[in-house]
Amino acid sequence: MKRMTILVPDGQNNLSSIVGAYKILTRAAEYWRERGKQELYRIELAGISTEVDFHGGLFTVKPQVSVQAIAVTDLIIIPSLSHHYQEAVEKNQVLIDWIVKQYKAGAEVASICTGAFLLAASGLLNGRKCSTHWAFAERFRRMFPEVDLQADQLITDEKGIYTNGGAYSFLNLVIYLVEKYFDRQTAIFCSKVFQIEIDRHSQSPFAIFAGQKSHGDDMVEQAQVYIESNLRERISIENLSARFFAGRRNFDRRFSKATGNTPIEYTQRVRVEAAKKALETSRKTVNEVMFDVGYSDVKAFREVFRKITGISPLEYRNRYNRGTSGSKGY
């Protein structure tokens, strides 16, 4: 029988992704047997400690097996971590080494949300695509610059390594794995039983753009503040760079290095974030919101909004603004 191993890292306070993954995968296995098929997988929790406390001791997990006792597994699931990522890496080096060994022996690895920090510490993600919670994307990039972070993606799948976005979006990853390891019918069944939207691919509609300002470049920070304070102004990047006595090429380079976005991309993200808030909280039409955030071309505004959020401005308003839900107007 093959194995699916859900890890229980030491020193963590996130429990939901461990329990959720276990419940969905065991239900998938039950459904598989109910259809008269031979049992495929042993699904178990594994760690390096016999007991791990969560949420200040409110909950306790007792892994069924030590990772040292598992010579071979087929799928490793790394759950979401607490926000002390460096500490998590240091406390779980035994797990990290075991993951690398198993992957080299043929196992596949899936990380849930911020579990990507533990996976990235193994070096297995270097040069590969990866996702994690959008709120911790900048910190991830700083810690692991060799990884190609795709923070808008809900799921990445590359050479036997799977990662996913933030929080309870791990449910979509587990359904994705059910289809991979069982079949489409089992995945559809589990999506219905657990009421999880199947085939969702982006976490962009949920992202909140706050702007990366912990980079230490004063000129870039001043430029960011200027952009954020002048939403309606038609900002020329040439004029903006001249405002800070910098050549355009040097300005672009410093801005991109500091924020992870070009000045144009940053301006678009700031404007779209302001538009999102207006669409969530006001009764303004899409056109009124568009003008408020500095756009005059409806088509251009919609294209930029969809590129960043994955949906149209009208769809966004109808999803998040109860007062205008169902409205067809612009």
C-alpha cells in the first residue's frame, strides 16, 4: 500500500490545514472503497515529536508515526506554519532533511499556505514556481530570492511539487490532490461533501495590496507616497523620476528592486486597491470609481482591474458590496 504523509511540524500554532487535509483525504479513501475499489493509500500524520501543542495548548496533536520510521512515502503534505518562519525552519531541520531525502527518492511534496517557507528552506523550490499567502509574499521573496514566487496563483504544480495560496484555500489544493491521486469522480464527490469550489485557480480577488515599504530606500518610499497621495493625477514616470533627481533607467531599477513592481505596475496596483475599497463600501457606479482613481478609459480600467484581481469591476462590486449586489448598472 502507498502512503500519504501529513506532517506535524514542531512549534506551530496552525491546526486547520492538518485536520482539513486529513479529513478530506480519508473521506476520499472511504469513497474509493465504497465504489468497490482496492484501498490505495495509508494516510497518516507524522512528525519528529510524539506530541505537538497548538494555540497555546488548547489543542494537541499526537502524530501517528515518527518521520524517521517512514522509509518511503508517496506524497508529503506540509501544513501552514505560524508566522515565526525563521524559528519554524530552525526547529524543523530534521523534517526538512527528510523531505529532501523523500523527494529525491520519488515522493511528491505539497505545501499549504505558509508551509512554503519550510519547503523553500529545503532548496527544492529554487528556480521553480511557488505560491503562498499573498500577505506574506514580500517576506517570502526576501528570504528566498531564488524561488519564482507566483503570489496570484492559487495552486502551482511543477515536477512533483505542489504549492498553494493562503488560509483556507488549502481546501482547493487538497481537492486538486484528490483528483491527482484518486480520480475526477472522487474529487467532485469531495468538493460536494465539503462544499469546496472545484477548479478555482487564483487568489487575486482576495489579495489586499498594501505596498512594500520595508526596503530602506528613502527615494523609492517617497515616490510610493507620492503615487498613493495623487491617485487622480496622470502620473508620468519620467516626471516622477525627475522629481527625485534620478534618471529614468536608474529610477525604474531601484523602484523594482525595492518593491517588486515597476513604477507603472505599482501605480496600477495602488489605483486598483483604491477602486476595490470604493466598490466594496460605496454606491458609486463603476465609471465614477474609475474616474476617482485616475482612469478615464473604461476599457483600460477594466483590463487592468481584471489583470490584478482576476474578475471585472462589476463582478467585484456584486461579490463584496451587499448594498449593490445583483445590480446590472455601471
